[in-house]
Amino acid sequence: MKLVPLFDRVVLKKMVEEETTASGIVLPGQSDKEKPGQGEIIAVGPGGLVDGKEVKMQVKAGDKVLYSRYAGSDVELDGVKYVVIKQSDILAVME
């Protein structure tokens, strides 16, 4: 099964965030919960008319992005966690 987003939606695979203490110990998933989320784009919707305005998709599959922490809907498929969000909830593309 695969997820195919509609309109201006994007499917992201969550990236695991790690925090390192001053002594070098890695604490996976313990980073500040107020920071933006990070993810890799898996699928992009076609864009089109949304609320009477034309939306052109500016991201593509494979892009690594920062997105608003509380945006979108979490989905788990085949044991992998995804987030389905609107393109407008993406804050930046990481290069």
C-alpha cells in the first residue's frame, strides 16, 4: 500500500531527531519538542485549485524539509511513521 496525497498535501517520512549531552551521550528522540520537525518528502500532491486559488507545488520527492511541529496528521503504514501536511506548513528545504 502507498500514500498518494491530494491537492497541496505532502507525505513526509519523519526523521529521528537526536540530542547529544555535553559528555557525548546521544539521547535519541529527546530533543526540544518546540523545535520544528524534520522529514523527507516521500510523495507530493498535484497542486491545483485550493480555496479558489491556484497552488503550485514548490517541493519534490526526496527533499529534506523542516515543518511546523504540530502540523498535519500522523499516519503509520507498514510500521513506518509518516506525516501528511499542507505545503504551506513546510518552513524550509534543507540543502
